[in-house]
Amino acid sequence: MENKLASTDIKRGAIKSLFWKITERGSRAFVELAVQIVMARLLAPELFGALAIMLVFVNVGNIFVQSGLNTALVQSPKMDDSDCSTVYWISLTVSAALYLCVFFAAPSIASFYQMDAIIWPLRALALILIINAYNAVQIAIVQRELKFRIVFNAAIASSVLSGSIGVISAVFGAELWALVLQQLSYQTCNCFFMAAQVDWRPRLVFNSKRARELFSFGWKLLVSGVLDQGYQSLSDLIIGKQFSASSLGLVSQGKKYPQALGSMLDGAIQPVMLSAVSRVQDDVAYVKRLVRRALKTSTFFIVPSMTLFAVAAEPIVGILLGAKWLPCVPFLQMYCFVYALLPIHTTNLQALNGMGRSDLFLKLELIKKGYGICFILFAAFILHDIHLMVGMYMISGIFSTFVNAYPNKKVIGYSYIEQLRDIAPAFGISAVSGIAALLCGSFVTSSALRIFINITVMALVYLGIAWVFKLETLDYLIKTVRDFLGTRRR
């Protein structure tokens, strides 16, 4: 009876947290989308290419600051104020050292890419590393306690303020600095608004024993995070050098929107699942049920969304970004496929994290990045084709679904074949719906009307087939929404 009550409490807490996480991700994505559309119309593709190159170094550095110990705090069976302060002082020291490295390396980076204009913008952008040393601990506290409403409040306020700063700067001709100010002001505001809501401040305390314990778990995630971010950024570095900043801007823009959509949907589910799995990691059967539910739910939303985005990509880009960005459409469509596979990657990896198996996490990253890098280098330096470079991410993504899923057959009893059966309905129905939407939209010349027809047909066919065949995930979602609304009324 107690286990059943505990299970119910976890489910209610997870659903409530998921509601706020999806709301936070969705609202933030909407605001950021509006900002990016305005800035894309004001600024040239090569400026976005320059930003992409700078963000490579900042994002990789950010992994050192945020990834390993941050996740270790969430996963740890116990956490107190001393642990948080210990992690903060480590993160602050690391971030300061990394900032100095970027600061002094900026001229060499600018020279390598023949972009002298990025020296001081890069130095300014790298301040994000120091800001995030504080924010990493706050995020861990909120994520552990499933208080995602705090993240929602901070994200919305930060997106509005930073977006306004970026757009105003672009209007007044700040060009590259407008993009830098938008990024930097978002992280600063987000940290400030989180601090106003989270009841934690660092103390002058350092627990070396707990630091070693957390690091013993977190270092594997740290290495995995660096590998993943480095791999994701490798194409940006190669395109910026091998091709042009303008080409990189097109690829970056094509990747940005599918990535944002995937992050909004799957990124809302996975942190909640990690926290829930960490709480019940001793009950393997229950963990498997949580993981299956997360995979089926995220796939149900993400796959049709990516399919629709790929189908309607050309008219959407033409209307929102303008004709100068139409060459990014093929990249956008390819990245839609890449991010349609996101649930099977993240669900399996978060399950390993929640079960405390960061050792397996690292081994998987080494395997995936090994063949992934070979694919990308082959396309860039042998085939010399930028489209094939992005295409290699698609091939690598397919291979990685098996690699990521394989260990969980032993860890939680969830095999790759079972996972394929769980996600097959979403992929199958999405394919049928996408073809129907594409055919119906092809008879229309108006871009706006074509988008409307694509969305309408896709939604009707997808939900209609799911309803007719009584898809279990749809029934579960309807029941969950009813239960949630009933609980809120009471």
C-alpha cells in the first residue's frame, strides 16, 4: 500500500513538474523564435555564422562548468547546502580558468578563421561561463526538487528582456554585437531571476570528501558531455574553415529551429524523468515503466512535429525569415530527421544516469563519437559537400539509436526491439500523415495557405489514425490531462 501511495505521489509530482517544464520550454521557445525571426531579417547570414563559431568554444566550456557535477547533485541520494557550496566553488574556479583561456586564445581563433571582428565579441560572450557557474547549482536544486515553475518564471522574463536588448541593438546597427548582447543578457538575467526565487546562497565551505564522491560520478558525464558537444560543434568548426561563414550561417539557422522544437518537447520530459528515476532506482520494474512512458510520450509529440516542420519548411522559412534564408531549407529538413530520433537517445541515456551508470554513458559516447567523426570528416574532406556533411548526422543518428538502447536491456530489462515496437506507431502514423499533408499542400501556391493546409491535414490525419486504432499513448495522455485538470479544480 505504501509503495502504491509513493508511486502515486511520484506520478503527481512528475505530471505537475512536466506541465511547468513544457510551459517553460514552450513559452521560452515562442519568445526566442520571435526574436530570432526579427534578428534574421535584420542581420546577414555570415554574422550568424560568426556567432556559431564563437558559441562552439563557449558551449564546450559550459560543459565543464555545468554538466558533470550538476547532474551528480541531482542524481545523488542526498544533497545538502554544503554539497551545493562545494560544487559552486569548483565550478567557479573552472569557469574562471576557462574564461582566461578563451580570452587569450581569441586572437588566434580569429586569425584561424580570418575573422578579426570576433576577438572582443568572443571575449565578452565567454563571460557566460562565469555566470553559469552560479546558475548550474540553482538548476540542480530546482531540478532535484521538481520545482520547474521557478525555471519557467526566470526563462520567460529573461527571454523577453534579452530579446528586446538584441533586437534594439540590431536596429541601431550593432550587427555581431547585437547577437552577443542577446546571448549574454539572457544568461545574466536568467541567473538573477533564478537567484531571486531559489533559497540558496554559496557559503565559504568546501567538503573535499563529498567533492570526491560527486566527481567520481560526475567526471564520466563531464567527459561524455564534452565529447557530445564537441561532436555537435565539429561541423560548425569545419564548415567555418572549409567553406564560408555564410554557409555556416545557413546550416546554423537550419539546425536552430528543429533543435529548439526538440528541446522544447523532449527537453521538458527528460529532466523530470531523471529526477523520478533517481528516486526509485532500486525498483527496476518501476524504472522500466517510467522509461517506457517517457519514450512513448516524447515520441508521440516529437516525431509528428518534426515531420510537419520538414513538410512545411520552405513556406515557413520564406514567410518568417525571408528569401535570403531559403538555401537553409534542405539543412532544416535533414535536421528535422535527426531530432525526430532525439527521444530514443535521451530517454536511454537519462535512464542510465538515473540508475547511476555514468560509466556506461561514457562508453557509449566514445563509441558514437568515433564513427560519427569519421562520417563527418569523410564528407567534408573527401566528398567536399556541405549537404552530405549534415546528411552524415542522419546516418550517425540511426546507428546511435541501437548503441544508446543496447545497455538498457541489461540495466532495466528494456530491449532495443521493445523500444522499436513502442516508437513504431508514432513513426508510421507520422509518415502517412506527412505524405497526406505534402500532397494536399502541393496544389496551393500561396505560402500562408499552404502552411495552414499542411498543419490542418497533418493534425487531422495523425490524431484521426491514432484515435481509430486506439493508440495507447493517446488514451494515456487524455486520461492524464483529465486527472491533472481534476486535481487542479480540487
